[in-house]
Amino acid sequence: MTGYKRAALILALVFCLAVNATARQAETITWREALELAFERSPHFNFFLQEQRLGEARQKLAKHPEFKITAAPAEIKDGVWQPPRAVLSATMPLGDTLGLTGSLSIKSTPRLEAAPLGAVSLNYTPFKWQDPSGEEDGVQKVLLAEENELVLKTIDLLFQLRQKLAQEDFYREKYAYKEKYLAAAASIADFDSLQLKKELRELAARLADLKDEIDLGRLQLGLLLGTGDDVRFRPSLKVKPYQFDTDFDLYKNDYYSSHAALQTAREKMAAAKSRLAHEQKTGGWNVVVSGSAVLNDGWSVGIAASKTLYPRKIILEELKLAAARAEVAFLEQETAAANGLKAALKALDSAAEKIAVQAENVRQAAGDLEALQRRLQAGLTTEWAVREAKMQLSQTELEYESAQLAYVQKVLGFWSQCGVNLQKRIGELLE
């Protein structure tokens, strides 16, 4: 079997498989439909939501009374059986510095009568240090980051599949063109067809590779959307014209507030300074005001103060050093964030320039095609030259669309870094 026949057979097999797969089930899907399915069916995202709900429930429980029961139905102590007993204890947080605890003990007597014993205590620590970081704001940021990650992953799979399918269409068209050209050239005496046959073999191999890549892309998308491999999606996407303003000061605050390393450094700096201020204010003293009452045994109220008895100067110097280090670390992260923002904006400028270049290439290719068509009507060129120009136009259009999709991904990625809700803004980029 010659190389040309082998290439033709490979292409025929690829085409038949593709046709059969498409005939089985092919469905056009928009980005809106894909995101709806992803948020509804994505197993990993649903697991995350369950974890969030459990975490919120756990945080709410921390503000409610906690009850605990301990029972000892049988015990031997020093060879003597002890009577059964049970203890019910309760802890109720009343604030960051105030807590209430209580317990009720019941044990049986030799006469099988219950002997209850109860106690309640209240502790107040007015000088307790409190972490200044806010947990509620952090939870919302984590949720938004997870949602944006799902949007980016869904869009990335859609774009990849769209580009692979567009490449497959282009290479099929190119293969058909080369095949017709080879058939027409067969009538030309002494025509060297080796290079053309080699191109056909390469195109057939590329189509076979694309089929595998498309099948993999559809499988990955189906797993993310919860449809498995039952549906063979074909993304329908159209990019809107969008002009992105790359002014540094316009995005500085949002970018900095969403920069994880910078915010961690900021929180550590605030905590270190807060600890230092707390130590200077309290002089190292820890004060506890407590009160307790015991069932049938009276009550008591007291105050206790404690302080570590080694030179306070060392403690202050350690806290000052920690605060200074935290501030330097914060300034370093702030510089890194500024450089990251500048690099991101520069990348967006480059992506926009690439779109402009590809648009100009499309315009020139379309102009070349029109010129050749006029020359063909005048009998000054051949039909094959016009077909070659059409293929060149198709290739430049493919590259133009690829540049557009890459630009959209960069904008979405940058918005995510700025803490933007991508579900609300993506409609500005895609129809």
C-alpha cells in the first residue's frame, strides 16, 4: 500500500468514526448553559458547599451552650465497688472574655437513692488578647474564589474544545483541498507528487490526533458538568468587542485586597502590633474575675491576677522585633503584589495587541482573496491559486479567534485575581 493510499485510509477511518460519534449524539452548548450545569452538578464544588455549610454550622455552635454527659455505671476503687454516677456539664460562651460553666452530678447511694450535686461558675477575663482578623470576611472570599475557579475551569474546557473542533474543521477542509489538487496534478506529466503526498499523510495523522484530543476534551467537560460521556458537546461561543482599561491605580485596591499572600502578611502584621499594644497596655498582667455557686454548699466570688516573672523588657523587645519583622514582610509582599499587577496588566496589553495583529492579518487575507478572484475572472490566475487563498483566509480567521479566546481567558483570570464575581461579569466578554 502506497503512502498516499495509507493516508487516505486513515482519513476515511477518522471521518467515519467522527460521523458515527456525531450521529450518536451531538449537542450545541453555550457558556451560560455550561456554567449552570457546572454549578448544579459539579461533584467537587458540591462537596465544597457541603464543607462550607458544616463549617458555618460549627461556628454557630461555638456561640451556643455545649452539653456533655459522662456516666460511670461501674467502677472498682481500692477493691471496693463504687456506686454508679453520672455528670452533666454545660459550657456557655457569653462573649470573647466571658464564659459560664456548670455541672450536675448524680450518684446512687446504698439505699438506691440519687444524691445530686450541682455547681455553676462564671469567669471574666477583661485583659484577654483578641485576634483582630475577621473570620466572616475570609469565609466569603474563600467561597468567591471557589466559584471563580469553577468558572475559569469550565470556560477553559469550553475554549479548548471549541479550538480543537475548529482546527479539525480546518484540517479536514485543507485535506480535501490537497486531495483534489493531487488528483488534478496526476494528469500533469512529470509532476513531483512526493511532497504533496507527504503533506496529506501529515494532515491525516494530525486529524487522528485531533480526534483523540477532542474525545478527551469532551470527556473532561462531561465529567465537570455531570453528564459523563453520554453527550458530545460542541461549544457555541462568540466574543464581544471589549476594551480593557489597564490603568494601574484603577485596579490597585481590588488586586491588593484579593492577594492572598499580601493579606496574610497584613493580618500577621496587625496581630503582631496588636499583641505589642496589648502587652504595653496591660503590663503583662492576666486578670480573671470568677464566681461560683455549689448546690447546698454556698457560693464564692474572687479575682485573680498573674504575671510571668522574668524581665518584662525581654518580652517587650521580643514583641517589638516580631512587629518589625511582620511589617517588613508586609512591605515585601506589597512590592511583590505591585509587580504582579504590573505584569498582569502588561500581559493584557500584549493579548489585546495580538488581537489587533490577527485582525489585520484577516483583513489582508480577505483582500488578497478578493484580488485573486478578480484576477481569476480576468483569466490572469488559476482556480487553485484562489483556493489556496481561501485556505489562507481560513487559517488566519482560526488564529484570530484563538487570540480572542486567549484574551477573554486573561481578562477573566485577572478579574478573579481582583476578587470580581466572574458569574456577574463574564457576560461583558461573551455573547
